[in-house]
Amino acid sequence: MPAGTGPHVLRRINVVTVLTALREGGPQRVADLVTATGLSRPAVSRAIDTLRAEGWAEDADQRSGAGGEIRVGRPAAVIRFRSEAGHVLGADVGPHKILAMVSDLAGNVIAERREDTHRLRGGEEVLRALLRITTDVLAEAGVPAGDVLSAAIGSPGLVDTKTGTVTLAPSIPGWASIPVAAELRSLLACPLSVHNDVNLAVLAERWRGTATEADDLVFVQWGARVGAGIMIDGRLLRGTNAAAGEIGFLDLAEHRGPDGPHIVTRDTMGPFERQVGASAIIELALAEAERQGDARLRELMLRARPHDDVAALFDAASAGSALAESIVDQIAARFARGLAAACLLLDPELIVIGGGVSRAGARLLTVVERHLRRRTLVRPRLALSSLGDTAVALGATRSALDDVERRHLSPDALGASR
Amino acid sequence: MPAGTGPHVLRRINVVTVLTALREGGPQRVADLVTATGLSRPAVSRAIDTLRAEGWAEDADQRSGAGGEIRVGRPAAVIRFRSEAGHVLGADVGPHKILAMVSDLAGNVIAERREDTHRLRGGEEVLRALLRITTDVLAEAGVPAGDVLSAAIGSPGLVDTKTGTVTLAPSIPGWASIPVAAELRSLLACPLSVHNDVNLAVLAERWRGTATEADDLVFVQWGARVGAGIMIDGRLLRGTNAAAGEIGFLDLAEHRGPDGPHIVTRDTMGPFERQVGASAIIELALAEAERQGDARLRELMLRARPHDDVAALFDAASAGSALAESIVDQIAARFARGLAAACLLLDPELIVIGGGVSRAGARLLTVVERHLRRRTLVRPRLALSSLGDTAVALGATRSALDDVERRHLSPDALGASR
């Protein structure tokens, strides 16, 4: 018999099968588990014994507050997955905020902490804030650091996922030089990974967002900067150098002189971001307002400028300003050109748009869709992110949960000691 | 024991293991197979019995001409895979030629037929030519139609791989309305599939071309038209509507008026093809030659025009014409913009460039690489296709072989009758 197919392996597969049924179907009786898994009653009982011994399952009524039904005779034991058997930490370190959350193994968020980072100066201060927020959120959740089984951090820029260091992050000065994973190890002994923020957002969209039904999707983060996370066949496309999805660096602008190209450098914004990012939108609106002598819109945009907040422009368009509407149309047309490149190359099922600009809502989506239609051969579905600015932290949570499943809840791990 | 893991399944897996060892390692003795597979001698013998009974293996000396070595004593039987146990048909139906090849199960091409299709008018004539060439190439190979286990056809345009019909093929007028797979069924009773030509080319590059070591690659067909085949993690990216890789429709040109965009329609060439395709190159060279009063280059380009053959331009550049060189540079700069979009979104390990224009060779590659470097964050390897215009037919052959492996040489099929 070849290695890896012996009866003890089958037994471990059965343990995972029963665990999966408990996690997906909630607390159940042995008889229910026999039906749900197709395994024999002795096989289910053996699996439950293993899960109990390793702390992943227990009788539901062992837990105060569970049940409460009045039963006649000896009730059949109801078994539950101990989602509190471990916890994960997911955090988003962005140019505007740090958001950290602690969740149980069922993905319930137990506690979260958020901090504005506008006033922080440089990577060192951001790191100190991250360490403090991590300590605080664990305390709030009542979870000792030792109970955290895995942690994942999202960061803008390019990330070397192998070493857990950010190699390029122009939006947080000084951040790229910090060994984030290594620093966090002073607080957490568990495995710890660092990921590109948009790659985490696409995980979150598929887990709990707009894309729960899609296997081939592109998530576009549309804010001060523009980036994309690509999922193909349910798997994240990281790229050979972990640099896939860099849609912000597309150069779709007109030629500039005989030599043409804008030169892409690693520490500036990309050509596409400069065309459609939040500050480009505000600058365009300001210029147009001045050109057309629209003092009201000019005033709104001047007030919006320091915060890169484009909401006022979209509000003005909704309120009937023809000028604001024409600016929204111009921006949507530009954005559709970049989106078209992703559609033509990838032909995804769904495109989810998130980030600050996407908060403009369905109106913006409709205009983008109209422009996109003229630029592609087939039409993907477009949708707005429903996760708001929690997408990256939720995606980090999902990534940490995936890691826990691989290391603790797989056939290789479960029942290995028996 | 769950379904699908019983001992008879293990036995079938062993049959595939032995077959794979024979196919990859060539004719071998039982003892060699024991070493190669890690299986026991009885298991190997049982597997060989099954393979013999089903016609996939035989003693090597059963075949005339095999062996020839003089041995002392009773020689141990040498077992071989019967690569002649079945055949596949792979064909490329393009705007310039039809190329069909018959191969054995080891992928050796037994016969091939090629026909210029310039003079054919419309899809019906192309179909009749394909049927005739298929009949001819099978006759030349001495393979009865019934021995063909699978056939695959490559076509330009968009293909509905489920029904085997081409839904869009502007480069062969009338071709899109022909139910190619259904028509070929009059000749071949085997499974028959139709694919986008560039998707087949990428399979061929990975099988026998420049990309045998790469799992993440983009193949760009650069000829009269421009298309890309994308492979991620060793798997072809087809897209939700089988329309991935449509790089020819990228719109990277300057804006045209306030409304900006070029409108993409399904039955014209795409904006990027119009910028860098063979005829765009010739028109640019003609215009420049006229502007600069270079009568020689103008003459060369006028002669090249009817055949979309750009070789003369690249030859002139190699021979020292500064004007030809500057045109090549302009074209390479334009091409690099499209390639940059693929790099930024996909971050592939390798980009292989094939098609008519790529025959310009290493000189062109160097210039494209120089321009690409200014437009991407990380640098993929660039290479020229080594398969010439046989890539699509070879890819069709590989696709048909894959189908044979799935249907005849997998654990589900082998030994199923025992």
C-alpha cells in the first residue's frame, strides 16, 4: 500500500469530516453527524473522541447558557465545535488608520480597535501604534496572547510574504524598512504573516462580502491609491514577485512628447492612480469649477482637499449639479479604461469596487458600467464592496483562519498524536 | 471505508503509476519498474497484466526492430508502452493556413499537412479544406479514423469550448457561423474540441517550446493580429466567457476628443492590434519613409504590404538603416505598453512572444525589453517562441493527448473492466 493511504490516514480524514460537519452545521447529535457525513456510527464516535481529547469539540450543554429546552428521558448528547478553542488576530495597517480585530475560530469578531494614523509620523510611530493596538484589542477580547493561533497583517504596497516585510509602501513613509512580522513576535508567539492589503480585501469579499458566489473575481480598491486583488478559480493570484494586481501603475494616458512613456518608478504613484485616485478627482473638480466659475463647487472641493474626500462631489452630482455630473462622468470614463484592461486580460465573472471613492455608491457604478461596456468584448458583473473599510482587516482574519485550518484542523494535524 | 478508497481503486492507481513510469522512462524490465515506482514486484506484475490486456503495453521484443542486443541466458522481459495504441489529431485553422498533424500517444508527429488558405473564400471553403486535409493527413499517417482517440482544433477568435463552435472570428469571414466540431464528426467518431488558437499556443510553449520550466506565463501572439494566452500555476486561464487574454483590444492610444474612448466592437480589430499589428508596422514604416524621402525603404514596404510581412523592415534595421531602426524602436515602445499591462496585472514569470512579427528575432526582443523596463515594477523574463507557426497545431495535439489521458489513462479508466 503506498505511503499516505493507510487506515490511520483514513481515520484522520474522518476526524476532519466530522469536524467540518460540526463547524458548518452547528451543534449536532451523533445521529445527525452520521447522516451528514455518511460515515458509520462507530467512525463518528471515534472521531468525536479524538476531537474532544484535542479540545476542538465538547458536549453543547457543558457550556453554560446552551440548550435550555426541557427534554424527557435521557437526552442524546449534542456535540459542538469549540470555536473558542483558539483565536486569530487580523489587522489592517493603512495610510489613514490601523484596524485590528480578534476573532474566534468560527470567525466571530470578539473585539476590534481602530485608530486614526493621520497624525503619526513615519514607520516607527506606525509600528508602535500597531503594537499598542494589538495589546489593547487582545485585552479587550480577554484573549491571552498565547491563545492566538495565527495572525495576519495587511499593508499597502509590495510585500515579501516569505519574510513578512514590506518592500515598497510609498503611502506610509518609512514603513517599508520595518520588519513588521519580526517586531510583532515580541507580542505573539504564533505564526504571523504580512500581506498586500488589496489581496486581503479580495479574500474578505469572497468570505463575507459581495463575492461569496464568485470564483473568478477582481477587487479594485479605489481611494487615494488604486490597486487590485485578483482571484482565479477561488485562489489568490499573487504573481511571481508577489506583485500581481498593480492596476494603479497602468499607463493609459496620452503620449507625452516623442519619447512617449511616463516612466514607472517604485516610489511614486502610478500613472493610473494619478488619473483616477481621490486627489486627481478633487483636482479635476477644482479646475473645472474654476473654469466654469462655479464658486459653490470650488468651495466644496477646497474643503474636501485636505482629506481626499470625494463625497461632496458625488453629493453635488446627486443634487442636480450638471457640472458635478459631467466631472463624475469624466472620472468614470477614465476609471473604465483601467477596468477594461483587467476585463480584457482576465475575463472575470465579477468585479467588486471598494475603497473611499466607491462610497459614492450605485450612481457611480452605473456610469462606470456604461463606459466599460464600450471597451470590452464581454461584460462582467460589477458590484460595490459591502464591507466598507473593514475589508482588509476581515481579509487578514480570513487569512489567519485559513492558516489555523492548515496547521491545526487538517488531516495531517488532527489525531496525529493518537 | 468511504467510497473511492477501496483496494480496487488502489490497484488502479498502481496501474497508472506503472504506466506513467513506462511512458516517462521508456522500455523497462519489471525490476526497473519496481525501483522506479516504489511498488512491490507482485503489484507491478499485476499492473503490467492489466496494461497488456487493455493493449497499452507489450514486451519490447514483440516489436520488430526493437532490441538487437545479444543476451546470454533467458533475458528478463522488457516492457514498453504501446504509443501506437492510439493516435490524436491536432489542427490549426488560421487566416493564412491550415496545419493538421497526426501524432501517436507519445506525442511523436507521424504525419502533417499544411495548406495555404489565402485563396479560400469564406468559412464554407475553409471547412471543406479542413475536412479534406484531415482525410489526407490520416491517410498519410496510415491511421484509420477509428484509431483517433481525440482531436482538437485551434481557431482565431472567441470559441465556445462547450459546443465546439467559434463565436467570433473577424480574421476568417464566415467562419464564426460554422459548427466546426459537429461537421468534423462526419469523419471522426472520437471526442473533438475547438479552442482559441493562442490558448493552444501557450500549451505548446510549455510542452515543447521556450516555457518548459515556467508555471506562470503569458504567450503573446504578435502578427497581423495580437492575442495572448495566459497560464497560471500550470493551468490555462480561459476566463468566465472563454475570453481571457484579449490583449489586442487594450486601448492604450491617446484620447480622441472629449468623449475619448475608441469603441470596442466584436467584429473589428482591437485598438492595440491596430497600433502594433503587422499592417500597422508597415503603414508606419511607409509613412516615415515617405516623410524622410527614403525611397528604398518605401519600395521595400510597398512590396511587403500585400503579405503583411514585416521582415524587410527588421532586415533594414539590422543592415544599419537609422530610419528603420527608429521605426522598430517606436513599434517596440508601443508594444511594451501593452505588455506592461499584462505584467502589472499578472506578474508572470515568463513572457513568450510568438507570431509573424516575433520572427524579427532577438534584436526586437532587446528593444521591447528596454521599453518594458520603464513601465513595470518587477521584470519578467522575455523569450521568443521557438515553435514558429506550428505552435497552435502542437498545442492542439497536446490538448488532445491530455484528453486521452483523462479518458483512457487515468485511474477511473484503466483496469475498470477487471
